[in-house]
Amino acid sequence: MADDRAGSEDLARHEPGWGMGDAVLGMVVSLFLSVVAFAVALGITGDEDLEDIPLWGTAVLQLPLWAGLLGVVWFASTRKGTGSLRRDFGLRMELRDVPVGLLAGLAGQIGIGLTVLLLYDALGIDADRLGETAEALAERAVTAVDVVFLVLIVVVGAPVVEELFYRGLWLRSIERRTGRRAVAVVGSSLVFGLAHLQLFDLVSLTLAGLLFAWLAVRAGRLGPAIWAHVAFNLTAVISLLATS
């Protein structure tokens, strides 16, 4: 708590200049780099579809996307903030964050999955379309090496990068702009859901974003949210690999 108060005092003395413009810039830059990287990869390999690229290639092609997200976060902190990702965006972790986050992520995966299934059933929406992108990715994991790369993409890389960008930069930028934490939690979660470009999974992803955002806001740091994201994705990967 003393460390958090010290960080708040530092921020009060040095009002950061980053905001929603930087968050939008991060999405634009990451999307541009990702499109360029995939276009180059298809040109080099001669493949006609992204699914034809090996899973290790897909893992490598995540790097430009993540570089865009992390690059803008770093730029916002060093050029417009305190220069500390901990103070600016809450990139900090405590030992207790591990069990709290893992349990929350597991419970969230189960609870959100059941909730969305019931909702889609009530609305007459085809629930078989849920998780199509993740299923397609898991089906490409046919060797042990493929599984390793799948875990690196979904369970290791994505939770850290996405939490820092969406629950770090986006959530805090919205809160600074509106002055309302609830708006920041909901807004950043909706952006998180939309950014995945998966229509049938929009509800699930937004609800997951709400869970991660609540954990981040409640703790005042990203540690619990990162571990919850890890458990959430790992549960999905294990389930998909077991059924694919």
C-alpha cells in the first residue's frame, strides 16, 4: 500500500500526457504492422491463405502485432508519462496475484462459457460458431512443437501484452478522460472484445475483459489480471486440444 501511495504522489507531481489518442494509435500501428507482416509472409511462402502457414510461423507473425501494442505503451510512458510502466500502467505483480488470478480465470472461463451458451440459446443464435478462430488454431497443433508454439502465443504472450495495453493504457486513458472508473472498465472491455474481430465471440471476450478489468482495478495493478488471463486462455487451449 505504501508503494501504491508513493506512486500516486509521483503521478500527482508529474501529470502524464498520454491518453486515448495513444491507445487508438497503438491499435492502428499494431494492425498495420500485422497486415504488412502477413502480406510479406504470404508473398514469400506463396501460400494463399493464412491457415496454410505453419503454426510456428503464426507465432512469429504475432510479434509485429505485439510490437505495435507494446511499442506505443512504451512510447506513451517514456515520452509522455513517468517513464515507469509500473507507475503509469500498473505493471506490477505480487505473489498472491498468482493463486487469485488463476482461480478467477478458471472460474471466469467456466462461468462465462455457460452464460454465453444460455444467452445464445435463448436468442436463437448458433452456439456452434463460438470459438471458431481458437478451434481452427488448435486444430493446426498436430505435433508437440505446434503445441508449444500454441501455448507461447495464447497462454504466455497474449496475456502479458493484452493486459498491459487494454487494462493498462486503454482503461486508464478512458478513466482519465471521463473521470469515471466504471466507464473505463466497461469501455476498455468492449474495445478488447471488438479488437479481436470475432463477431460470435464478442460477448464472451467482452465479459472476459470485464473480469480482467475488475481484477486490475480492485488490486491497483495488472498482476491478478495477467494470471487470470493466463488461466482463462490455458483452460480454453486444454479443452480445444482435448477435443480436436
